[in-house]
Amino acid sequence: MGPSILNCFRLLADPLRARIILLLTNEELTVAELQQILNSGQSRISMSLGQLKRAGLVEDRRDGKHSLYRIHPDLPANRELAGLLEQSSREIPERAADESALELVLRKRKDRMRSYFDELAGKFGRDYVPGRSWKALAEALLKLLPPMVVADLGAGEGTLAQLLAQRAEKVIAVDNSEKMVAFGRELAERHGLANLDYRMGDLESLPIDTGSVDLAIFSQSLHHAPHPQQAVNEARRILRPTGRIVILDLLRHNFEEAREMYADLWLGFPEVELEGLLKNAGFVDIESSIVYKEDQAPHLKTLLVVGRISLKG
């Protein structure tokens, strides 16, 4: 006997459960993956899955340490319900975002080497080995940077800008703090970095000519922008046709104290949201990954997102 149709309709009247069914129609997903896509808590998703499972709409199977959930395949009525739900999905405002997040989750699932490299990176520098350090590795990689014009957007005191200036043709460092700009200019003069140009300006209205930069970098600065999409659009404006963008920022977190301690306007960003900002601005070949996880509270994670300008744009 199949599930109660009336009970199914009652369950699917809840937007979260409807979104879960739409996601599970064609893909098997874990609770953690559903959390990432739906940006909802584990307990709420687990409770919804339990209700859907008891109703006979979904089933689960073990895969190592995880359970994978999917639409129950042996009940044709489930497919009919899912099809009806798909037809009305335009009434679910989160549907487009869910599809983008699902695409990101599936892409990451294929990247089996990422967890290995995360573990490998965590071991680097843990034990003392003469001459081996993250600083030495960073210096070596900087030497491989081709001569180019780089914009350090939201440069702060200019630590990254000074490192880049060792190799770049020119570095334009932008910050909206007069004190930071004055400090950065003084450091550039003291260290003889004639190719480091510190400018006073806003992330959403950059004091940089259109199409004059090869690489635009937001290093822990985008979460200070009132309108992140406008800041990314501005980065797109100043880039040359072959230009690239790099964003280093925090993954979405709940450390509210950051608003007062660091004047953060945004508590980080979901990975799919940053990818969306780049897509909306016309970037392609977008890649993202979590590159650092803090060992101590509040256990913040650093997200790296890169992209390049579409040659068709």
C-alpha cells in the first residue's frame, strides 16, 4: 500500500519539506549536504526527513559513516507527487538558489582529493623541519607571480600589498580609512616600494580606471562592503579582458561579536552565495574551497573563491 496522498499533501505544504523533496527527486543527499544547500539547522532537516520517511516519501541507505536520502523508488505515486511539485516550483522563491547550491555540492563530491589535501595542509609546519615554513613557501610562490597590475581591495595596513609589490608590475591598494592609507604610504616609502600605490577609496566606487588591472583581490574585506554584489561588480569593471578575481573571506558563521570587534557588516558568506556574486558579475570558471579552519573558538573557516572574466562578456 502506498503513502496517504492527503498526508503527503499536508507534509509538502511546508516549504522546507517541499524543497527537500525537489532536491531528492534526482539526487541522493546526506543530511550535511542538505544543510549546506538549504542553509538550515541539522535538527530541523533531520526532523523533516523523519516525517517524510514515515510517510513513505523518502528512504535512506548507509554509505560508510553517512546515510543517503532519496525519493522512495518503488512507489510510482511519489514520482507523480514530485512531478506535480516540480511544476509548481516557481512558487518556491528559494528554488533557484537551491539548484545552484546543489550543483556546488555535487561538484565538491567529485573532488575526492580535497579532503586529502586539507589533511596534508594541516600537517605542514606541525612538526619542526629545518627551513620549512608557510612563509618560505609563500615567498617562493610569490616569485612565480608574473609581472602584472594587481588591485588589493580593502587593503588595510597593506601587508598583502607589500608582499605582492615585490614581484608585481604595480600594486594599487585601496582602503577607505585615512589612517590606513597614510600608514600604508609611509611603509611603502620606507621600504622603497615605488610600485605600490595606496589610494583612498570605497569598495563600491573604486578610484581605479576601467579595464586597467590584471588581478583584483578581496582579502578578508568583502564582509565590510554594505553591498557585496556592487563591490564585485566594481572589481569586474577595473579588470582587463583577461583579468581574474580572488576572494578570501570567512565562511558564514554565528560569531556575532565580530560586528563590534572588527566592524564586520556580514558574518561571512555561504560558499554558494560568493559563487553567485561572481556569476552575476560575469565571471566564469569559478572555483571555491575552504582553505583554512581555525582550531580554536570560534572555529572560523576561510573560503577561497577565484574566477576569470568571460571572453564573451
